[in-house]
Amino acid sequence: MFEHLFAERGLSLDRLKTLIEVAKAGSIAAAARGDSARQSLYSRQIKELEEFFGVELASRRGKVLALTGAGWELVRLASESLCLLDDFKSRSRNLPYRFTIGAGDSLHAWVVAPVLASIQKRGLPWPFALENLRNSEIPSKLQNMDIDFGIVRTSALEAEGLESRVICSMDYALYVPAALAGKKARGKKEDFLRLLEMFPLATLGSGSGFHALLKRNCAEFGIRLRVQCETQSFPFAARMLKSGAFMAILPCMAEKELGKGFVKVTHPALDGLSRSISLAWNPRLLRVRPSAKQVIDVFSIPEQE
């Protein structure tokens, strides 16, 4: 059995692990972290894999190592096989597998954190690692099984071979410290216009797609958007709001963390910012780690206690 695989030397778990690491890093130098001896070892190991399989796995393009179609196919097969072996070892030693979740700061803070708290309270056995990623990075990392789950804007899931489930909606509103809003503020669109003209605003910065869409939506209603504090994440905008010196446009899911002392103001200009959020995964994950199905079910519960 498997005589064809073992008729020649050159195939090993160590060599396959090297190919996966180099694929993730994008170059042998990056994978070796500047260690010249390790770079030489990695180059030799990939060459040995190419000789064993009789196919080119990678080619250099400047300083970047570009995997061929065969190279990426072998990375996917090797990743799945190593996941199976790692899972078997963990189960044999009665160790729980650590699931990795990729998402942005806002989703980690206001979607993932409540779910993980619920998991701990219920005594479920899974440890988690959180990886901060952009929406655009998550599909490819799921395809390569670099992460187990991604929580991402549904419209960003165009990659083939992934499965997903919508878990929540992200809607937006203007939040104003009650001391700034005054007693007359009732959260109506008239308040939105008045408050934007009177007090400094914090929200996601001009380099983001969100900011561009917000500015365009406001322009359609004749509103000139002025942002006095551009942030890299919504959680930081929420911190500026809590300082009492700024208003902030935030996802409504932040309300539980904000607590009392703030006025929520809605406006049609913010309605077009709404988007659905999905939990995504590679279907191969369910084959190699059946317990992943339970994790999916936990994240699919609409409201965590």
C-alpha cells in the first residue's frame, strides 16, 4: 500500500511544512526570518519536493516566490493532511484544538467577544486565537486554511469553495454624549444635522471604504461631512465618544458596551451603510475537525446571553 509514494526519497512532513510556511510568507527569506542557513535549507527542501513529484512547485519573481498551480494544490493537500494528524495527536492526548478566528477590530470586539464569553460560561472546551484581518484578507486565508473561521462582511465573500452563514447585521447611528446633545435631542434626523454642525465628530478615517460611502451618502442629503478625529477602528472611535468630547458614528452593536449617558441619533444617510455579517469557513475544516460544526452553531445563535 502506498508503494508509489515510498519508492523514492524526498517526501517528508518536514518538507511539506516548509512549503506551507514559505507559501504563507511569500518568500523563502521571509519564512526563514533572515536566517541564511535556514534559507538554504528551505530552498533545498522545496527542490527535493519538486524532484519527488516531478513538477515545478514555485518560481521566483524578483524577491517573491510565486507558487505554481501544482504548488498551491500541494499546499492545500498538505495543510489538510497536517490538520488531520495534528487533530489526531490532540485527541490522543485529550487536548482540545485551538480554533483561529480572523476578523477586524470591530467584529472581534462586538461580535466575537460576547460569543467567547458565552462559550466560557457554558463550559465548552474550545480555546481560541483571534487574528486581526481586513475583509479582503480573510477569503484567501480561509481557502489556504491559515485560519479556521472568518467573520466578514457578506459582500466580501466572493471566493470559490467557501461556506458561510449570515450571523448578524451591522447598522450605524450617530452617538452623542448626553451632555453635548442637550435635553431637546430626541434622535431625529433634524438632530443629526444640528449636532453635526455643532460638535466634533469621530469615526473611521478617510482611507476606508466606509468613510467614502458615508461621505457620499451625506452629500446626497446636502450634508457636508466634517470629521475632526479620523480613527483606524470603530472601537477607538468609541473610546473618543466615551471621553465626552466627541460624537461618533458607530455600529449599533456597540451600544451594549457604551452603556448609558449617550443619545442615539438616526438619519437616512446612515441607512445605506448597513451590511450583513457572515461567519465563513472552508468546508474541508468540517472534514478534518468535526467539532467545528458545534462552533458554527454557537456563533449562529442570534443573541448571546
